[in-house]
Amino acid sequence: MDNIQNEDWSQYEKNNPYHVDGVDKDGKPIMIYSLGEWDLRQASDEGRLKTLIRWVIKGTDEVHKITRDLFNQGKINGTQWTLIVNVDKFNAEQHLCAKCLTLFTDFATMYEKHFPGAAEEIILINALDSFDAALNVFRPLLSPPSRKALKVFGSNKEEWSAYLQAKIDPDQLPGSYGGTRKYD
């Protein structure tokens, strides 16, 4: 973990992007990624799944460090952040292979061990029925407070967009999340 922020992540930045530069209306950081666009099966087939899991850990460490820094600077009152995951395009073939499930189990285990309670909310959007299998693997590994933080929205964009915009200004969210922020 000591050097995780200094490793060469260029391949993952391109193929598995996440963003940690936005904040909610209270100034607390948000981490956003589009899991549905990540090809877990390909990463598994290419022997990159363990490194992909490490990439997710890196992002979690990054947003957690940002949160601690903001707290230490007196800019926020608390040490929690929000995770928003878009699972649009999630499908069994690319995301639920036996090896692929380790992404979910390893993330949940790592999160509860190193960052328990760090996410004020874990918001999943566009979670269709195909995502239920992943949730069934992931949810039992979470502590009761983390399960309480988990908010799952289906594909009704009006519903989840209203929820997000009540908590986060549009300029802090990418367009695919109902906001106006642009990324290259």
C-alpha cells in the first residue's frame, strides 16, 4: 500500500477510469466510476484482475486521503466521502465470471478492513436485475453500517438524478450522472 499511488496506472486510467475531484454540497469528496463499462472478464482473461482490484483500492485510498486532508484543513466536518457507481451496461458475461466475482469480494473485504464506515453513502445507479447476483455476493461482506450506506437505484434516471442532485451540485457530476462536469 505504501507505493500504490506511485505505480504506473496508465493502462487503468484509460480503460477503467474513476474520478475523485468532485465534492458534495457539504464539501465532502465523491468517488465516481462506471463499473458497467469495465470489462472484468477481459481483465481476468489477460491476468490483470488482481491489478484491477489494486486499482480500485488505489482509488479508495486516494479519495480517503483527500477526505482526511480536507478534514485536517478544517474544510469539512467529518471524515466520510460518497461513492457513486454506475452499473449501466453491467452484464453477466463480462462481470460475473467466477474469477470476476473476486473484484466484489476483495473490494468489500478490503473496504471493511481498511476503510470501515468511510463512505457516508455507496450509491449504485442503473442497477438492473443482472446486477442482483453481484449484490448478493457483495452485500453480506459489508458491515451493518456499510449495508445501511448502500443505496441502490434502477434505471429510472429521474429518480436517481434527483437524489444525486439533492446532495451534489450538477457541476460536480459528469453528464452521464445527471451533471454538467466534463472529462476528456
